[in-house]
Amino acid sequence: MALTTDEQAMRSALQDLAGGQPDAPVDRLDGVRRRYRRRRTAQSIGAALGVAALVGGGLTVASTVRTTHRPAPVATPPAQPWQLSWPERSDGTVDKQRVLSWVHQVADDDLGHVRWLYDATAPNTIDKWAILEADYPSNPAPIRAHSLFTVVSHDGGDSWSVQTHEPPAVTSPVIGVADQHEHAVLALAAPNVDAVELVKVQREDNIESEAFPPVGNGATVLTSSAALPAGSVFIRPAGAPSMFAVLFDDDAQVQGQAPWLSSHPFRVHGDHPFGTMSGGAGGGFTQRVDYTGTVVYQVRCAGTVPLRLTVTTPRASQDINVDRCDGLFHSYIGPEIVHGQKLHTEIGGDQETLAVIEVSVRS
């Protein structure tokens, strides 16, 4: 049947309206799967000591912004208990509504408690960045997921790559985000931090550190000639006793165990090791000891300090505060124990803290 004049006009108008719209993102299904996998990973972190890392999931969105979202708030409200209380750092070069439209495609239209931490062109680059925290609906309702979003544009703000991560601890002094295929890291520092360094943790008992350029407007960018391996790259205020995992895209932080978690400390003559644990803080273990002497813990960790060990024997109980998580092994002396007695150790601390703990009896 031939189209009427009105039908032709209607179709022509619809075609004109839709002509500038982009195709649907080609990775939408992969993005849904990654978000599901990321939520399941976060939910599976239990009390048992296991391999864990700061979940750094992400998704690169490959379409232009959608136009169906209602305007979202762009002001920075007071921090929620789970949010960083840092002030917003801005230079006016980032279109917040455009950023939020891209974030909506990764998370949900119903973003709440949107708190902006950084929206500016990164120092000594042409890259525009936005870092914000927000919540959105999760399962089962009415639970809402909490996330840190790191969003970067390399083309002047036309298109953006969005990464989603578990919110960092509110005591974190610095956030590091990997970019440009893991060759660059943007560091966003707390207001009282004026010097930042990158730390690479080696399989052996050593680390390699590199200073960032001076912090400007709360941020600094370091570019490495070599790719930065997820799980072994950390960031901290210069010389600090704690360091924090750099956030990587595509869940790279939780894919496999970092090699340094399989390392062993140098042992003093007379030490009799009887157990080694590695992974995230939390949980505990009980072990019957075949030696008589002093319990010694050698701990190598990366993350928030203190990492607390609560040690119990039939005759004593002792709390040990691991006050350095700098990627090196440090020794801590525990109570005396007798052959055949049971030793119980509880590991407490931030679950994002990674550690290798070797237990010995020194005779």
C-alpha cells in the first residue's frame, strides 16, 4: 500500500530526529556481566582469610550520552559515613551533566548522594577527569550499592571511559587510578598531602618507589615507560607507613594472586616456621605447635595500618599491632609457647589490606 502524504511526513520527521543518535554500545552485555561479577565478588568477601584486593572494576562506554535521563544534582553535598570528606577540586573544564550521563550507562539512572571529589583537566595533560562517589539501587531492594566512579576523557570531553570501584576507606589519604592501558596513574590526594609516591611491590622482600610530580589542585599524574601490574602497584603519601592499591579497570585487581603474596621472609637462625598465610585481613587460624619457644610473626602487608593480630595460647593472650604496611617484612614478637600447645591467631583490620604472615617459634 502506498504511503499517504501524512505518513511520509511523519516518517521523514522521525528519521530526522533519530539521524544523530548513536548506536547502542557494543559492550552493553559485557558491561552487565562485569557489574554482576563485581557485585558477586564484593559480596563474597567473608571473614575467612583469602586472597583479596581493592575491587577495581570498570567499563569503557562506547556510545555518546543518552538523552532520557532527568538532570542529576551536580553540587557536592555533605559526605555520607562511607564517603570521603575531601573538598571538591574543580577548574571548570568538566561538564558534570555529561559525565553523569555516561555514569548512568554503567550504574543506574537513580544515582543518589552524588559527591564530587575531582572534576578538572589533569596536571600537565589534556585529559579531563571526574572522580565522584554515589549510591544506586542494588539487589535485593531496598539495598543500595556504594561506588567510587573514576571517569576520564582523552578527546576534550566528547567521550568518556568509566570505571567503578568499591569506595575507599574514609581514612584513605590518597587515591590512585590507572589509565592509558596501565602506563599512567592519576593520584588524588587528601588536603593535607602534598607529596605522593608510587610503590611497586616485588616478589622478593623489596619494593621500588617513584615520586610523583608535585601535587596541584589536589592531583598529580605519573607516567611509566613500563606497564604497571595490577595487584603489585600501590600509592601512598611520600614515606608513609601505609599504602593503598591502585585502582585498575576491568576488575584487574581481583584476577589472580599477586606474585608478592607468595614470598617468604628472611629467617633468623633458630626460627622454626610452621605456617604461612596470605590474602586479605580478616578471619583467623588455630595450629598445634611442635616446638617450645617464643612465637614470632613476620608480616608483609599493603594497606591500612594497624593490622591487628590477636594471639592466644593456653597461658597467655596478646594483641600485636602491625604498624607498618609498606610492602616489606617486619618481625613482631608474640608470647611463649610449649611443644604440643595450640596457638590461635585472629587477624583484624581493613579487608582491603593484603598481607603475607609467616609464623615461627624461635627456640
